[in-house]
Amino acid sequence: MDARDVLREAASRPATEAKALVNTLPEGTLNAHAGGHTNSIAWLLWHAGRQMDVQLAQLSGEPQVWHSQGFDARFNLGELGDTVGYRHTAEQARAVVVEDAALLAEYLGAATAALSRYIAGLSEAD
């Protein structure tokens, strides 16, 4: 096992955990703001995928999965969807509403798969 194997294994964790999470969430909790917190579970999963996707696109020079696989249209968040969530106001964070938990898991899975492919293409020296 080398560093690439460790990185690929670590990269797979968010999608694996998101799939398990969205299949067990009680109804109504995906977009809830527990304890009045600004970020919902939907926002957190969306944000995890977006930040990984955007940073990988910048690193690899490849298009974002968000656009190339049509997630931008499927999420239908408008311009807000093209952000990554950093410095979101409370209003912006609360505007990230996603009713389809499986879509969140699918996007996070696509972003982590792209990262795994990138890592697989690295040499051990990289």
C-alpha cells in the first residue's frame, strides 16, 4: 500500500457515509436546522461535494462534475449552486434546500469518484 491507496480510501469515505446517512434519516430532517443552526444536513452534504468538486477541477484542469454531469440543473439552486458555501450568509445557507437525499449522495459519490480517478493517475512520486 502506498500513499495513493491511502488517499483513494480516504476519498471514498464521504460518499459511503452519505449513502448510509441518507437511507436512515427520519423524514423532515434533511433540510431541518437543528438547534437553530444555519447549516442543514442537506447544506453540509452539498457543501462537501461542492468544495471537493471545485478544488479538484482547479487542480486537474477538468470540468466540475457539478456542470459536466448535470447536477447544476438537477439541484436547481441557480447561482447559489455554483458557489461552494464558504462565507454563505445565514439566508444563503438556508436557501440550499434539497428534497432528494439520494441526489445529494449521488453528487457526493460523483465528486469522490472523480477525486479517486485523479489520485489513481498520480505516480508514487507525485
